[in-house]
Amino acid sequence: MTLSTRGPTRRRVLQTGMAGIIGSGIAPMIFTKGAWAQEFCNNPTGDTVTFGLNLPLTGTYAEEGADEQKAYELAIAHLNGEGDGGLLNVLQPSALKGNGILGKKVAFVSSDSQTKSDVARAGATRMIERDGAIMITGGSSSGEAIAVQGLCQEMGVIFMAGLTHSNDTTGKDKRRYGFRHFFNAYQSGIGLAPVLGQEYGSDRVAYHLTADYTWGWTQEESMKNATEALGWQTAAAVRTPLGATDYSQYLTPILNSGADVLILNHYGLDMVNSLTQAVQFGMRDRQANGKDFQIVTPLISELMAKGAGESVKGIFGTSNWHWNLQDAGSQAFTKSFGAAYGSPPSQAAHTAYVQALLYADAVERAGTFYPPEVIKALEGHEFDGMGNGPTIYRAEDHQCIKKVLVVQGNESPTSEFDVLNVVQEIDRDTVTYDPAIFGGDLGPAEPVPMCA
């Protein structure tokens, strides 16, 4: 389906003016919500509805993207009534019936974002305009998430973000059409810092290596604020390019910096490389300021820990979810995913799966795919059973507020998947904050005329 078959685009409205549209005999859809309820971007009129999966299948975060794709395909199978139903059986409350969404079978198209924001935006545009995607989801980079949710706001298509951890996603760059289930850098800081204080004391000097884009910047800021509140000092904060492979030029200056803690604000393959090389530099075997030198990775996943091997043992970080949690939701998802793919799911897979279900449930509760009504159904929605404890999709910024996990690299793994231990579950109240601290404006819910 192409734009030319669906009536006037926003560009045509601007070119011809309202008189031209009325003169053409086409109904002026921008006048009433009732009309919008019939004609909006990619309103599904057939017996299927299409999700657009925007995934980094190549690039620095490709491993996370591949796991997300598995999770989305599993979620779609469960929504369509296939398999064991997974988390459809434990989500509370739930309007899901296992017969698609509003009786329409769920299909999907996908695009490789290459871990690049411009490519992600182009891919989302193509899936909306060419493939008729009713909802866009996915991503493992906050740069991608911010670019795509801005596009979706413009086009009137809901974006259910995948793995995005920058404060900006639901802060200064938040959008009415964007929703995030994953936690953020601020919550990592306030969750992790007390544990670091207990383990390493309050008299520490930190050196930051930071991925040079929106997530790295806000992770660095959040960790500096949280650790300096403990009494730590910051020796330096150095930015590194996304996708770097050789970190020697960034690691060498640390040895004479006066720092006794290295904080790696890196993710994906960047973290695997920087952590492994820091350990090869002997940093975990040295002392500084009369203390054992320590390394911290504020955000870490099972996939990264597995990739880092021996280097991750004993390293502290935070995670959104872990496959070995014992609640019914976590166990149900781990069982379904393991049966389908032969390995436990990562936190990226978990948040992807949950986002697909939460969108479908919101549509069922709204009784329509009309985006403003789906947005209303998501805003302020409280639910449980997804593996994170009681959770609310906060209306003010579209940030899910739920518990956060502090994890540590397992010193004695029993299998190739047993690489992280959950050492503390930080309750929801502790990581709740005033959404106003990060600013931003959600913008309007009413969509533009059609998809242009």
C-alpha cells in the first residue's frame, strides 16, 4: 500500500490548501475526532495488522537486536494464539484474548537500523509508508529511540521503545507517541550508588569512559551525581566514539590519573571490548590510593556479561530484568523463550516482548487502533505479572516505573548462561522521581492528517 492510495497526505494539504481538498470531494478529516477514528495513519481495514520492528541487526548493539527480534516473533506468536501463551497467562489486568488484536492477526515487517539513528529513522519511515505499520517498536540505542519517536510523533504512529536507557528518551526528548518500558540512567545511578558505597566506601576517585552520544552523556551525569553524593570525587570523564574497538589510548591515562575506580559508561560490544581491555591492562590487579582498583559497568546485560567472560566476574552494574527471577512472569517468559530458542532471554528480549504485549493490551482496552485512544489507555496504566513487579506507565512522561536490579558478575558460574547474579532488587518507590526534573514536552495526541 502506498500513500497515494490513502487520500491526502500532509504535504498535499500544504500544497493545495483546504479549499482544494474540499473541492476534490474528499472529507476534511481534520475537523472531528469521529472522522479521525475512521481515517488515521495505517488504519487496518483488512484481517491483519502490522508491527514494524526496527532492530540493530548489525553494528555495535547487534547482539541485543537479534535477541529482540526473537522476542518480538515470540510475542506475535502468542498474541495470535500460538505456542504456550507466555505472559498472556500472567499479565494482570489483561484484555488479551490470544486471537490477534481486535480479532486481526498480527504480522510484522522489520528493518536493520545498523545501530545508527539516521538509518533507524529511515527504516521506520519506510515501514510506515510502504508496509503500513500501525506501530513501530525496537532498538537498542537511545539515539535511535529518540530519532524514531520524534518521527512517530510527526506521523501519528505509536512507538513502543525497545532498549533505551538515556534520561532524554522520557525527559527532554519525550513525545506523546513514544513509550518506554526500560528503566533509565538516573534510576541506575540512584539504585547502584548505595551498593557501591557499601562495597567500596565513600572515599573513592572515579574515572569515567563514556560513549559519546545521548545515553553515555546522561549515564555519566547520573553516575557522577550519585557517586559524588556518596563523597566520591571525579578525576576525569572522557568521551569515546560509539563502535570503538581499541581502547588503549583511553585506558593508558587512567594509570596516572589518581583514580581508583573506572566507570565504563559503555554498552553492547563497546562494553565487552573496553572491560576486557581494562582487565588486560591489569587494572583489577593494581592498587591506587591504598585501595584495590575497581571497575563498574552501570548498565549491563546477560549478553554483554557472556561476551566479557572472565573479565566480568565481580563487576557491579544494573539491569532491567533477569531471566532467573522467581516470580511467575519471569519464569513463564524464560520457559517460553528457552523452548523456542534454546537459551534464556536477555533483558533486551524481555523489554521487547513486554512492549508488544502492552501495546496490544492497550488497543484491546481502548477498543480501537485510533492512536489517541490507545495513548489514553497506556497513560497511567498499572499492571503486574511481567517480571518487574507492580508497574505503572506514568502519564507525565511515558516512563514505566518499576523495580530496578543491581547485579554482579558471577564469580562461580554453573553454565554459560549463569553469568550475572541479582544482588539487590531496588523497590519502585526508591527509583521514583519527579518527571519535571528532565523537562521536555510530550506534545499533542491528535495525529496529523494521514501518515505524511
